[in-house]
Amino acid sequence: MRKPLLDWTRSFSTQLMVYAVVLLMVMLLLAALISLLAARPSAEQMARSFSVIGAVAEQHLSLQPRGERWLPQDLTDAGVFAVLPVGSRQSQTWLPFANALREALTARLQRPVQLVVLPEGETAIWLPSSSPEQLPFGIRFEPARGPVARSGVWVIVATIALIMAAAWILARWLSRPLRQLSRALPGLAAGAPLPPLGPSTPAEIRSLAEALKEAMDRLRDQSLAREQTLAGISHDLRTPLMRMNLAAQMLPEGKYAAQIQSNVAEMDQLIGSALELARAGRDEAAERVDLSILVQRLTADDHGAWQLLIDPTLRVFCPPIALRRSLQNLITNATRHGQPPYSVRSQIDPGELLLIVADSGSGFGELGESAARQAFRQGQSAGGGTGLGLAIVDRLAASFDSVLRFEQVDGEFRAILAIPLGRVEGALQATSPTD
């Protein structure tokens, strides 16, 4: 199971963009409402002008001999036409201005008024004849307001684009310090100074960074104090243990002397493991480690039982002791609690190198993975050990940005150490078994 990627739908930039879109939609709704409220007054004003033009056109047409229908240039320029072009159709527009204009002209001229769509797609007003005395004619009203309307549409589109672009830039600018702080958190945990966030960083983010730095310093100090306490306790305990061991060696040979020596050795191992858990991954410089050579050394005592599938060109940039101890614990766990055949192999997954220590055992059994990761927890079938192996591996792996995972697939139990590819050099494919 790979580490999930950041859910972009919950990122700061995305949420700010969503808020900007919602705000923009509200603004557009308000603009539409204002336009709807302003449609009737605007239509009334235009209707007054058109009623005058219509009266002049009607008077001019009534004075012409029957059969002649022509208009002077000034009326044509005003948008009046005497004959409805072929191909025109009645309009079913929902625009509030056009409907308000039709209703206002009907009231003023006291005759039917229709909205028609001319062959070129333009909406116009057509006044049909409702009596022998009335002559039909039409008035184009879109040329009077078309350029303004079209430019208004483009202004709205450009405004929306500018608002969205500005919101995106603002979101990226505001979230940049958060991204810097997120990338710097592993370094803060290791004692690195707070990265420069820039003078334009919001005060809230700066306060958050300082609080995180203070908390990291406090946790690191507590960990150091705990380590020093354990070191002191270890020194104090190992001195009497040494005396007990020497005294046991002076006793006559027998089962009681052997039991005392065995118990002393077990207590010494427990103290050593506790110290290793406390110090896991602290203050060790990273180096390039040859994986193939390291695994061969760790399995050298029982080389015949292990199948090694490690690319000989792989190098990992990490603390060498931490990596060696992690793999050693996993190999020891496999031989102590698992069943042969055993194998160690490398595998490339997207974004990470997998080091897989596998055996044919049943895994954690009744203990379960969560409990097995805890310190001093062992199952009833555990064959020795202190119960700190996996807890130590978890801490050591974290020191070089890696994760310990487990799988049970087709009767094979796998302990997987997932290392980021940023720390890996060499060919990105596993090879055939090492001789």
C-alpha cells in the first residue's frame, strides 16, 4: 500500500478558489437581478422614443399612394422597415428587456406589437396591421443597444477571467508559506532552523511556524533527557549485573548457576535493546550504502537458507547503521518467528524502493500488527527476544524518511521497508538471485 497523495480537493488553494467561484456566482446573480429590475425603466424610455418614430413612420406610410411602400433615409437610419423580410419568424425570447419593450409599445401605440427574428438573426419589433387604416411596419432596436450589449458581455467574460486568475494567484501566494513549512517539518524535527518564510507571510502562518518550531524543540529536548536517563539507569543496572555474573561464575557448576547467568544475560540484552530504542536514528550522518553487499553480510551466517534478489547497482543514501540495524532486525524476526524458505529482494514501485524480507510463516498470529509494533509486546509463540525489534525498526526507518509495512500474500509473510526513490541511486529493477 503506497502512501496516499495529498487530496487536492482539500488544499488551501482549491478551497480559496471554491470560495472565489461562489462569490462570483453571487455577484452574477446580483447583477442579473439588478438588470432585471432595470429592464422595465430602460424599456419604457426606449418605448417613448420608438412611439415617436412609429407615429412618424405610420404617418409617412399613410400619405403614400396605395401599393407604394418606401421610407425616407432618416427613418431607415432610425431602424424602421416597411416590409417584413422573407424568412423572418416570431421570437420566443425570455430576455426581460425585449418583453418589457413589447409591452410598453403595445400600451403606447394601442396596437399589436410582436417580437420577430429577422433572417440575419437580429430581434426586431413588428407592428402588424389590425385595421385597414393601420399599415404594418417594423423597428429594429438591437442596433441601438447591440454594441453596448455585446461589449457588456465581453466585459463580463473578461472580468470573470481576471477574477479567477487573481483568485488563483492569491491562493498560491497565500499557500506558499504553508508549503514551505510543510517541506521543512522533517528538518525541524531533526533540529534544523526555521526556514525563511518571506516578509509577506501572513502573521497567522508565521505564528504557526514559530509554535511548531517551539514544540519540536521541546519534544527533542524531552527525548534527549529520556535518553540520558536511560543511559544513566543502564550504567547503574549493569554494574550490579556484572557483579552478579561474576558471582555466578564462582559458584559450583550446576543448573542454578547456569540459570542465574542466563537471567543476567537476558536482563543485559533487555537493557541494551531499550537503550537502542531510545537512541534510534539520532545524530547519524547519511552515507551511500551498497544494498547488495549489506544484505549479503547480514545473511552470511545462514547464507544457504536465504534467497537474495537485490540489484547489485542499488545504492541508498541514508544513515548506514540505521539501515543495517533495520534489516538485521527484520531478518532476525523472519528466522526466529517465520518458516523457510526465506528471501530478501528489491522491488521498484512508483516513488519508492521496496526492500522485502519474506518467509513462509503465518505472520503476527494472535498478536496482530498494531500490537506487534508496540514496544515490549510479544506473542505467546515468540521464541525469545525482547519485543522491541519492530519498534526499533519503525524509529530507525523514520530517520531516513522510510516506512515499515507488512503483507500476507499467497502463504508468504512480507516485511517491507519502503524507501523514497529520492534516496536511491542505481538501476531501478530487481535482478536474478545472487550467487
